[in-house]
Amino acid sequence: MMLAELLASMKDENGRVTIAGFYDDVVPLTPAERAAIAAAPQPDAALRGELGLGWTEGNGASLGEQINLPSLNVNGMSSADVGARSRNVIPTVATAALDLRLVLGNTPDRQIERLIAHVRAQGYEVLDRAPTMAERRRFRRIATVTRTPGYPAERTPLDHPLARSLRRALDGQAPVVLPSLGGSLPLYLIRQELGAPTITLGLWNHDNNQHAENENVRIVNLLNGIVAIAAVLGMD
């Protein structure tokens, strides 16, 4: 119950993260980037139907808009057992895995520190290790926060010469242009080490089940991808 209440305190009923400062560093989208999102196909209704969802977070904002905001996902919770293994025991530990997706302007350390500050504000003593027996007796609420490596997001402006060249090269294939996607790629390293901009070119079908069971690519996407790559290699 304590873990469920703590996690629930991190988001409001519309899915907006309530941690103080969580959105403060976000670099706003430019008018051109907002226009690109509005002009792209809107898959929201089809996705809700396909996935059997009667409601999604965002208070009416589209998926394209929400991808350009930082998110906080609860990937999983674990404590004691359920189903056939359920027992009337009180567990001593409850664990949750959180996924903090970053956008341009965020840094991993700042976002995690904000999360930790929020946990403290809920009355928890925050540790980076398992508590000792003395600490368990001393503090009413204890939370152990274990960090995993992360990296900042990257975004190249749509009016950058590289972006313009790529759009010209793919003009005959009617590409969908978006300012950024929701995937995790350490593209910031290319700018940091080489001073070079980056653009990702997606060639897959929308229902390819990426990173999941039955991951696939349609033959037509493979063939169109060959044409697209050839166009990119020959662009000015």
C-alpha cells in the first residue's frame, strides 16, 4: 500500500507528472516542429482500438505531442505473491521499476534528483542501499533508490541543412517528418564528440512489434527502405 500510494503521488489523473520541476528544463518545440506534428498521420484512435484502450493519458494531447514531453512510467511492481502462491504474510519489501524518458533539455541526474526530492517530501528517508536494522527501527518510512545509467536526448532542428537535404532526397516517397521520436538512442554522443547533427530515418512498418514477441518487417518496407537508403547516399 505504501509503495502504491507513493507511485500514485507522482502523477495526476490525466497522467501529468506532479514531481516539482519535472518539466522545467524542456526545450519548447518551434512553430515548424509543432506544424510537422500536426501534419503527420494521427494514429491515436486506431491504436486505442487495436490495443483495447478506453482512455489514454495526456488530457486530449496527441501521441506526437506527448512524445516530446518527459515521461514517468511504472514498468513493474513486486511484493509477496498472488494467485496460486498467495499467502497471508506481510512482506518486508516492495519494489518498483521506473522508466524516466527524457527530452531535449533534460539531464538524467537532474530528473532523478527531482524524483528523490519528491520521495523525501512524502515522508521517506531515501537511501542508495538496503537499510540497516537500526535504520529500519529509526525511520517510519524508508525508500532505497537505485540509479541506472541514462543519457540526454538529442534533436536536430527541422530547418537544419542536413534535415532539408534529407527531405529533398526523400521527396518522392512522401516521408512523415517529425521533430523527434520516443525511442532511446545515444545520439548526443555524436554531437558531443564530433560536433555533428544527427537524424534518424525509420524504415519499418508501424506494427512491427519492435523489441517484443514476433518482431517483424514487411517485405514492402524492406524494398522501400532500399530505395530510401539509395536516395540518402546520393543526396547533396
